Amino acid sequence: MKKYISKHKSKPSSISNNKHKQGAISLSMNLLVILIISLVILGMGVTLLYKMVGTALIDKEKLDARTQQELLRLLVDEGKKVALPLHIADLYGNEKHVFGIGILNVESENNLFQLSIELDGAFDLEGNKITSEFSPSEWLLYYQDNIKIEQSSHHIEPILVTVPGNAQKGKYLFNVKILKGSDGSQYGNTQKFIVNVH
């Protein structure tokens, strides 16, 4: 009788062990699936981040040599505080252009500067004001934090303009101001650049 009871007791424990093994395998499979999904999402996030950062870090080499020479001439030779030469670009939808703005620090009490860019106006091909809702700030990519420039030094900062494919044809005027990091007041004259969309 004891043997029968012990056999009877050992059978449920083996079933129980099988269920535990199946539960453990099921749990580890679920963990593996979650881990794989997490890695895929992480990979997509990293890829997206690299694309955004890659676009945001506009190299100064992308400014053509003519723009750089003109900026150096205006800043160094003529002593202008702020300069934005070659300020007109003719673009089609989905095209890009890099403008360059130069800053010469003649201040002794301030070495931080910041770019501020606003749409001044938008006009269609007949000269009528464009009133359709759009956000030209989405067209612009530039460094928006403080830029450190030591006294008597100059700095060239790129401004990337990307015209959306569905942009209305016309003339878009932008104002560029350089603000002092110390008090937020304007430094130098307001500069303009124009994007003609064809």
C-alpha cells in the first residue's frame, strides 16, 4: 500500500514539474520577445536621432567659399558687427540652401550671442500677401542656443533653409537678429534673407 501511495504521489509532482518547466519556458519566450521588440524600437530611435542630429549639425564647409570670403571681408576688413551677404536664394520645393551669418564681437562685457529669425513677409508671384497658414520656422534649421565669441573674434554661423514640397510659390522674407546673451538686447543691425520659391 505504501508503494502505491508513493507512486501515486510521485506522478502529480512530475506533472507539476512539467507545468513549472512549461511556465518557465513560456516566461523566458515572452521575455525574449519583449527584449527583441525593445531592441528594434531602440534601434529605430537611435537611427532617427542620428538623422536629426546629422541634419542639425550643419558643417561650416557647406557654406560655399564665396560666402565665407564675403563674410570675412565684411567682418574683418570693414569691421561690421553682423553681416549676411549673398542673402537671396532661388529654390524649388524640397530644395535646400545654406545662408551664412557672421558676427564680430566688439563688446568687452559680453561674449554670448544668439540668433533670432522671424518671417517678415510672404508674397505670391503677383505680389499679394500669402495668407494661407504655414509655419516657415519649420523651413529653418539653425543653432538656437548661445554662441560664445571672445572679444575681437568673429564667428560664422550657418542657417539651413529647406523649402517643403507643397510650399506656395512666391517670395519669403526673413529677419535675422543677433541678441546679446547677457541681456537679450539686439546686437548690430537686423539682417534679411529672401527665399524665392519657384
